Amino acid sequence: MVKVNVKKFLSLSGVVLVLVGSLTACGKKADCNVSGNHAHLYKNEKGYVRYIDKEYLTYEGYTRNEEYKNIQGDEELYKFLDKKDLMRIDDNLDLLLAVQGTNKDYTEYRYKYTYMQPIPHTMRVGKVTTTYFTYIPQTRYSWTSDPNHSRLTGETRLCHHVYVAYKIEKDEKGKYVLIPSPQVDDITTVMEEYPYISNEYCKIVTMDGLEADYEDGKQEDMSLEDRNRADEYDATYGEEPIIEQQSYTEEKGKSLVKRYTDET
């Protein structure tokens, strides 16, 4: 059985997802002597495989193999699978089971840090416009898996992995549409009815079923999850406003920066 190391976190608008792979440019086309409409097997560096109706040596992070299947009559379906980055569960079952086996529940801890909110101010004297910013300390919150983080609030939550699969149906106009499965703890329980997965087939949720939200922290500054960075941030900025000043002259509708200073 294939063993993989799965990253637990990927922040996308506050939602944590586990990705199958990343997108890269297409490579050169291969010489192919196979007749008829067919799709070659493509494999990415993590071991996931898809049948794709392409002849590129590499395609969006996947490498072409000589193995292929006949898709006569299913050309539109395979175009849809390619467009939606879908792969069959049964083609990747051992790898999916290995991923599920490594995805254990874990605890996260809420922490706080100081975010300096910039407030802009502008003054104009003659042709010289001066803009300066005062920075007001604001308390922000996020979550970390580090139990020794120095900024902990005492709040905790248990994080859990769930999986989503898809089936494909045609709508009233005859176009293919995706139907997601319920979120499940084991992808094999739905694979008969929902045989496909996307790149983002695994999500991390809290025990109340809500997707893990990281509040302010990862969107403002991901480095602040590190407790030393958070301490350094607070030690540097403290509780006093910071002033940054920028002056420039305006000439014929253009601005030329003359001076930029930081005062703490």
C-alpha cells in the first residue's frame, strides 16, 4: 500500500482543504500510434492517477503513461472530467485508504496577537502633500496546533477529516453536472454511488460539522501562527501607535516620492 505524507492545512478563504496536486503548464506532445478515441493514464508525483484525453507528455502536474483506455462514445464525458479535475476513486483506492489512515483527529488551540491597524492621514502645503499613517493596536485571534504557543486563550477545538465524492448526471438540457456526496468519514462508503473525487476531496471540520475557520490569523499573516513570531510582533509594537510619514510633490499630474521615513 502506498504511503503518503498529507499536509493538514491549506488556507483558502478560511477553509482548510487537502489537495491532490498543483497545476503546472502543459508539456510537449507525445508520439502516439494508438488508433481511435482513447485516453491515456496520467500520474502525478503524489501517486494519483487519471485517464485524460490528451497526448501531452506532462499535463497540469501529471505525467503521461503508455497505458490507455478506449473512450469511444464517452468523449464529452472525459472532457468534463478533465475540466473539473476529476478522477475515479477505484483507480486510486489504495492511495486514498493510505491517506485516510494518516488523517487522525487532532486538537487546535485558539491564540491572540496584536495587529496594527493603519489609519491614513493626509496634509497638503502648497505643492507638497504629506501622507502619514498612525497604527492602532488591535487584538486578533486565530488557531494553532501548538499547545505551547505563548498567546493561548484557553479555548480548544477538535479537528476531524471528512471526505466528499461526486457523481455525474445530465440536466434537463443534456449537460453534465456534478452532484456531491454527503461528507463522510470513509470515502469507500459512497464510492459505488459517487465514483469520482476532485483535487479537494478532503476537508477539515470541527466536531460540530463546521469547516475549520482560522479567523484573522492566516489571512492577516500566516507567520503569526508561530509563537515566537507572535511574541516578537507584540514586543516590537507594544501598545503605542506607530507613525509612518511619506511626502511627495505633485507636478503636471504626476507624483514623485521624495522622502519616506519610519518613526516608532
